[in-house]
Amino acid sequence: MSSTGGSAALEEKGKEEVMNSSSFSRRRRPGSRRPSHVLLNAEAVVGIHRNRTTATALNRNGALIEVSFLLKRPPEASILYVASDDLNPFVPPVILCSADDLLLLRVNVGRSDAHLSLKHRHDYYVYRATPAWPMLDRLESPPDPVFHRADVGLLPHPDGRYTVASLMDIGRDDVYELQLYHSHTETWTTRQVPVEPQQWNPLPKRIPKYCGSLLRHYTSAVVTIGGEGGTMAWVDLWRSILLCDVLRPDPCLRGVPLPLPLTQMSLNGGLGVKLDFAAHSRDISFNRDKGCLVLVHLERYEFPHPVHAATRGLGGQDVQVLDWEVTTWSNSKMSLSLEDWHKERSVRASNNTIDARMLEGSGLPCRPPRDQAQQQQLEFQNLSMCQPALFPVKTAWFTWWPGRSICTPKHGVLLLT
């Protein structure tokens, strides 16, 4: 699951969600190999795939809608199927977010008079993978007709209830609009929430010419933290986090800085690069076992240096990938200090090799051995990597495009433990 228009579509198509799939099994067989988590393709498939994951509901027009899963073990992406006689064929269903065994789905309705101009006729559903029987709840129409992935998140409650939380930008830096749906009342509430006075400045005194987006918070990811106050995080992966305890009577937003992309800011003679589509280079999640945020950053070393952080190679230019490196940080305090971020691990591709047994049928570029007795080795560092994603079992995966440009037709997924 990973934006809109032109090159932005690369991010939207590639973005993926992680969902707890253990509840799908009504009776776990001894030795069952069902994965505890699955990787979901963000764009659902219109079609019928009835099985024990199937759940049904009625849409706003009274038509039946049916939702099912084709479950795959990661790194293969599981597929969500949506079937109804009242779907708009011009606007495919989309998975907006997931948390534990819950998933938020956006479906455009109205087949008889369907057209792209009806893009705001969306129904929203929460799918629950319960142990006994999957459930599908249609939400009341939200105050804002269209939610995007960077707007909304799911907050499961210990008693089985849930809250849908959306933070909307109203054009101000000090105030946002918080929209909440509570499953026990089946209603939406809307209120303006202030940002606590900024006690920190995560930015250097001089911002490079092409890094102007650092001057303002642009949400690119939503993370569920939970706890008594129902903490949610709206994250600008390049610069900062806005935390909100959405279950408090008087919620407000408080800021947490992120490590800045210093390499991107120093490229092109100090002019930097345009920081577009942060998900191509970064991901963030909350580790419940350790009670900390985990940030992963993918650094690509390329020639010539890009002007855009993500949309490189799209103009047909030849981009040579020299190397790439993955770094993770953790933060358990989530305070106003950058010093709370602790660098955990760093892996550089050029320090790793893959032997020939893993290359069969992969289609990956490889160099010939220096002599016939040597194992065949992959030019690992020359793969054009993007979209790091953190997995709950201490694994990160990446989408890669073999060759020298991300416009090559072949792509795949790499798991790095």
C-alpha cells in the first residue's frame, strides 16, 4: 500500500499495510502455519472470493457488500476482495489503515450513475477479523467526505470497541480539526484542537533551497500508540510528529521532532533535494513490547544526485545506484528533545552478499564469479530500493527495482532481518 497524479501514483500503489491475521483462524490446528501478521495490498480487488474471512454489510443505498481476504504469507501481499452490485467501477476500493485485527476500508458507491465526478460518494467500513466470525461495520458518513491515508487512523479499545480518528489540516500551524467516530455511539464528533506552544525548533537556522517543505508539518503517516488516553501520532516523516490523546476530554497536540534527512539536505552543493513522498525513504511504527517508536530511514547513494528525494529517474535519465544503507532509531520518551532518539542499527548493502542459491528465478542482476569455483554474487548495492516498512517481528522490507532506474518493469520485495 503505498500519492496522487503523475509520479505520485508510484507511492500510492506501493504503499502497504500490516494487519494482525491470527484472529482469522476459528480453530488453530496443531502445527498451523498461518502467519500472525499479513502484508496487505492497499488497493482492493473488485470481485468475489468467499471463504471463512468473508463478512457482509449493507451500503448507504441498501445494497449488499461482501468483503473477503486471500491471505498470503509475507513478503507476498494478501489481497482484499470487495463485491457488490452497487460499486463505482471508476474508483476502486482502498484500504486506508489497519490496527490489530481491525481494518478501515473506503468504497465508492453508485454503479448505475457511476462516474469519476462522484468521487465523494464514499462509504467507510471497519472490518474486524474476529475469532468466531468476521464482522463488517458501515460507519455513518463522516464530516469530511473523503479521508486519505495520511488523515486517519484506527484505535482499538481493550473491550472490543474502537475509535476512528482523523486529523484535518485547516490551513493553520497552531490549530487542526480532530474528527472522531466512536463505535459504541456510532456517531462522529468534530472539534478544533490547538498545538501546544512550540518549545523546540527541530530545524537548522538555514533551510536549503529545495527543502522548503521542512518549514511546515505535512502528515505522511498515522501511528496508533494507545494507552489510557488513546494516543495517536500524525507523522511528517521528514521532520516531526503531532501526538494527540484522542480519548481525553480536552485533547491537544504536542510535537516530537524527528531526526532530519541531513544527507538529502546537503546534496547538490548544499541546495538539497525536494523532499517529496517521504514513505519512499522512511517508515515509523510503535513497538508495544518495548513501548517505543521505531523509525527506519533508507539512504540511497546515486549518481547523478537527484533533485527530488523520491521521483528520480522518471524523466528517462539514467540513474546509477552506487549503494544504499538502512538505519533504525528508537524513542521511548517521545518528548520535545531530539536526544531521545537513539540510533539502533545500520546496514550498508555493499557490506552484504547473496549466494547463488538465492538467485534462481529471482531476475536480479548478478556479476559473474571471478573464477568458476566461487559462488555467484549479486550486486546487492546496485538495486534501486525504496519504501522501507517495519514489520512486527523485527523485520524491515523494501520494494526494489533492479537496474539503474526505478522505471524498469521488474520489481519485488526484500526482507531484511
